[in-house]
Amino acid sequence: MGTKTKSAEILCIGTELLMGDIVNTNAAYIARRLAELGINLYHQSVVGDNPGRLRDSLEIAFSRADIVITTGGLGPTYDDLSKETVAAFFGRKLVLHAESLEWLESYFTRLGRPMTENNRKQAMMPEDCTVFPNPNGTAPGCAIEQDGRIAILLPGPPREMQPMMDHAVIPFLQRFQEYRLVSHNLHFFGIGESTLEEKLRALMTSSINPTVAPYAKTGEVMLRVTARVQDPAEADAIMAPALAEIDKAAGEFLYGVDVGDLQTALCRALKEKGLHVALAESCTGGMTAARLTGVPGASQVFECGICCYSNAMKEQLAGVRPGTLAQYGAVSEETARELAAGARRAGGAQIGVGITGNAGPEPSEGKPVGLVYVAVDSGWYQETITLNIARRDDDARAYIRTLASSNALNLALRACRAYPG
Amino acid sequence: MGTKTKSAEILCIGTELLMGDIVNTNAAYIARRLAELGINLYHQSVVGDNPGRLRDSLEIAFSRADIVITTGGLGPTYDDLSKETVAAFFGRKLVLHAESLEWLESYFTRLGRPMTENNRKQAMMPEDCTVFPNPNGTAPGCAIEQDGRIAILLPGPPREMQPMMDHAVIPFLQRFQEYRLVSHNLHFFGIGESTLEEKLRALMTSSINPTVAPYAKTGEVMLRVTARVQDPAEADAIMAPALAEIDKAAGEFLYGVDVGDLQTALCRALKEKGLHVALAESCTGGMTAARLTGVPGASQVFECGICCYSNAMKEQLAGVRPGTLAQYGAVSEETARELAAGARRAGGAQIGVGITGNAGPEPSEGKPVGLVYVAVDSGWYQETITLNIARRDDDARAYIRTLASSNALNLALRACRAYPG
């Protein structure tokens, strides 16, 4: 195959997708990666675990595209037939792949579980294919190249598929591309996607190299700045003007570059200054502590989180004064401040954070659903913010809690940056 | 059209889906509704805002199915061409739909915004179609019936699409259905998907009505048992033999039916008995508390969670004895037991849970990554389990923590069920 721009299709295989039991995040993930590689994608499809229909879908997909990427159907069970069907489509047999079998055996040994006969089937791979190891599961992926066509088979679980896509498939596909893409992810908090887009519309719509694309998630926006280069060393110079323009327009909301998320940014900032943070959470109920301790090495910056769901526990564990609760209520600015101070004291930390609010589903103590107070206290820096979150659908509770906890992490980050030294 | 079971396809239209900018939740939502109606769905597709490719996709979809449901492309802008393309596919014109125009005019009046000329385009509907009003936006949906084919066009935004699906499309489609599907979800913990499948292979592969299908997630398996009935009252009798067989084979691992997840099952069980649980978490760092408080109404069964990440906090907040930490280490059965007892005491709860372990990335105190102790203590019921989790990839930390916290919820559920009264 030459280096002309290829087109691809995504074909997700799984009856659970057809039944609507799971949302197809794989298609979006792969689509974004293909877009970054500059590979055109005009169709995505979903088909069940049915060899006949899968075969027909492959036929249709290859009539329109050079590359077909499948997900799913690589498991150990009788209805996992993707490898068998795709191999047959190309007239190939499945043969035992020794390295994959070894990996499977060692995987089950480490798990201390016997390897069943049907797991062995996962080491059977199409003849003459490129095998993609799966460090996160038992199903290796693979690529078959034949007659100008490329079929890429990936496992269905996102936590297996995503690393395989990033670490094996992208390098594999880059061989066919003339250019390399180099990206930086700019992470913003406290500014909405449409506001950011309005500030940067000219750049986002007119800049070709680098491209600037926004991605929104709960309460956050990420801008991905991507340069198309022949030599990665050129990337910095190509990106510099766009980065300067973005910084000028929205730098005050930028909390980190290539940093992943708020909790990772906070851990890094605390570590750099040798500080600790402590938490007292009510409505978020441990979510902020869980996000922070999800970061490897969090123990260097975090000793204690208190999840005080009842008023008694706010007094007993976080030292909130009974008078404060009686006068202002549990959902109040005053309580948030005392939670922050109490967390700081209890945890012997430089920075304390308090979160209290009503995540729903019902109003409580006359405070509406969606009202949240978040306070930070470092001695040097104190701030309390009020959130009024209007969302009222089935996901409102999770949304309110996530937004509250993100605001808490962001306040802690500000307090850390304002801390002397 | 007769009442024979129809088959459908979903065709989602939108370049933002192809680029991976948004995840296709519409396909899953519609798929689930169709499954509940007993309408077969064998394919889902995504295509961009491109009339030629959309026409080709319609051709393919109608070669395989009686009903094609599209989402997206009903907006006011120049690239929204779904109605035009589908109407042309059936050889129909677009005509002004007076009621839709009225609705649009009143919609903009209420908003206090002028209605632009391109919004008027949203009141142009295919001749002789069934119009589905959109109370949540400006784009009505519609259905075209012709030559035994049905095309259903729905708006793209989920908050407009979902109510239209529920309130207009489902009643429209029910006219064509003879059967209904009734499902129960059986939730298992502590047994792997392949082990469960080996125990139930005969049932899973041979049973036609009901069907039995497995779905795995971290540390859990769900079996969905689905009966096809004319009258929902028949479902229980049809399912009974399969349910009995499943219970006999794996009942000891079944933690709930139609209960969603471990935390919801635990909240319900605690509420039924009027009990409270309290948590002291080390390696899970608040994750168990966050899962529990994610359940609406958790405040009735949960007052306090302690996230004691350092040894000092294990002593100070959860009352672990310094001698225990010195002699056995923080990651030990003894510490887990004292954490459970300490949580119970601090929270004034009937059931206390303690979790301590090493979630990685490095060994600590000579304890390997993946070694976790979970203890439960209700006075009546005490149990401590040891986990050795072998996983060592990028997601190992999240996996170890999730599995530890799931085991904690499961132990608390057991303690709750063993509690007198």
C-alpha cells in the first residue's frame, strides 16, 4: 500500500450493543484517534455476534474503505466469532500463536485461577497476521493485510481496546501515513465550551496546521492542538503562535497542559511544593477523595478524607460547631468553611477543603437540589464558592456530585499555587 | 403491514459522531426500547451529514430491515438534510406542516427570540407522513410508511430524541407488534463470566424462550433472562424453570435480581433492616463511600466514611492500635479488622467495613501490589477476606481499587443479610 490518505470504517461487534445494554464508546474513541491520524472515516456500524451478518457487513465495509477496524467478539466463549469470521473472509485459517498462549498461561498463573479450555481459543490467531498483545486482558488483537485491504481486530472492553489502539494500532497505521501528528492537550476549568469557542472561533475554524479542537466533559473543556509534521522536532515552532493566542484569550482558566485531569494536576502541584491536602466531604460522599487517591503516589500529598454524611458526623469527625449547623444548616457557606478548617486540622494538612450541598433527589432543610458550597482554607488563602446546578434529569445526582468535586479540586489547586514557597 | 415481528435498523446521522466528538448514546437508547418492544435489531450505522452517503445507507438499511430509525440532521442549518434525503428516497416532496409552524412560532415567542427563516425549514415535512411533535426543541420528528417500509426520523439531541421515542414512537410501533419481551437481570459477584458460563452452557445455548445472556463488568457478571410473551402475566411461568436452574448452579453468588449494582443492593438491604454501615478505607481512598453515596437516599443507611490514607490517620480517625500497625503493618488482616471495628464505633453503625491494601504502583512495607484485606464487623458477623490481584497494567490501580471496594460492598451485604431481625 502507498502513502495516500486511507479511509477507514469502524465495525463494532456485539449483541450487547445491539440490545442497547452498553453505549458504544469504542466507536467514538477510535473515530477520534483516526481523525488525529488524518484517516478519513465515513461510516461506523454495529452488528451482533452473528457470523453471517458479520460477513455481509465486512463485504459492505470493504466496498467503501481500505481499513476496517472491528471491536468485540474476541472473548473465550462460543459466541465470540470475530477472528474466525474475519479470517474466513480472507480465506485464512486460525493457527496457534505460541506467544499469546504463553501470555495467557502466565496470566492465569498470576491470577491463581485455572485456565479453561475455551481461554485457549484466544491464542488462536489468523495465519500471517500482526498480533497486538493485550496487557489488560486475555484477548490479543491483530491486523490482517491482504490485497490492499487491512482488517484490524480489537477486543471489546474499552479498558483493553483503548491502550491497544494507542500503543499498537496507531504506530501500525502510522506506517501508511506520510505525516506524523503531535498534540498537546490544554485543560480548562471554569469556562464553558461555547464561551471558549466564541473567544477562539477564528483560530478553531481557520487554523489548518496546527488544528485546534475542543472536547467537553463535565465542567471542563480540553483543547487539543495538533500539528501535522514530518519531523516531531518541528512541532513546537508550528504550535507556538496558536498556543500564545489561546493563552491570551483564556489563560486564566487553563489549569494544566498534558496533565490529564484536575486530580493529577493537584497531586503534582502539591508534590512540587511539599504540601498536603485534607478533605471533609458531605454531598460528594468520598468522590473527591476517591479521585485524588486514584492518582498513583497520592499518599505523598494526602493523608485523610472525612466523609461526614450526617450532621452528627460533621460535628464529631470534622469539628463543625453545633451552633453553625443549627443557625445556618448543613448546606451553607458557614458549614463549608468549618468543614475545610476541620479537615485541615484533623489531617494536619496545609490545605483543607470542605464540600456540602444537596445532590438530590429531594430538597433538604429547605435547600434546593443543586445548591452546593465548596470552601478551601490554607491559612494563607481562603475561598468559598456557591454552585447552583440546575440539572434535573436522571443523571443530575451524579452530575452535581462530579461538578462539586471538580470545583473542590480546582479550589485546592488555586490554594496550592497561592501557597508561599 | 401485518403483525409479524418486524426488524429495524438504526441510522444515526452526524459528522460529530464520525469524528468521535460525541458518543452515540442515541443508538443505545433506541436499541433498548426496540428490544423491549420485541422488534429485532441486527444493525446500527452512523453516517455523516452527506446526502449521497445517506441515500446509499438508506438503500442498504432497507434491504435488510422493515423499519429504519434515523437520528439527527433535522436542524435548521444548511447541512441538516435528513428530511430532504429521506423524502426524496421515497419520491416525496416536503410540504409546509401548519401545526409545526404554529408550534415553532409560539416556541420562539416564549423564548423572546426572533424566528429566523431557516427555522421555518423545520416545519417543512414529507407529504403524507405522521408528524411527531417535539416539546423539547424546534425539530419535529416524523414517520413515513410506504410499500411495507417505515422510516422514522428523530432529532439528534438526546433530550429531544428520548421523550419523542418514549411518547410518540413507541405507541406508533406497538401497533405492529404481536409479542412483548419481559426481562430479569440476575447480578452475580464472586464468580467469573467463563466459570458461570461453563455451569450454565446448556441453558444459555439451547433455551429459546426465555433466552439467557451473560454480561460481564469488573468483578461481576449479570445474566439477563428474557421471555417473549403475548401477555406480560405469562412471563413468570415461562421463566421459572430457567431461574430455578440458574439458582441451583450459582445461587450462592447471586446478590440480587433487577437491582442494578452492589451499592444499590446494599442500600436496599440496609434500609429494609433499618441498619447503618460505616466505612474506614485506606487503599480504596473513598471510592466505596462514593459508590454508596451515589445511590439516592443513601443518607438513610450511611453516616460516615473515613478515608485514612496514612498510618497516623488510621490511628487517629479509625482507632487502629499503634501496636497493630507496628507488628503486622498497615496492609494486614489485623489492621483491616481494626479498621472495620473502628468505623463501626466512629459512625455509631451496626456494620463496619475496613479496607486496606496496596493498589500500587510500588510495593510498600514489603507488601506486594494487589494484596488487599477487606473486613466486615457487625458484632454478629465478622469476616475478613484476602485478595491477591495480579493485574499489572496502566489500569491496575483503578482495577484493584474497584475490585476491593466491590468486595467490601459484597461483605457488607452479607453481614446485613446475616443480621438478626
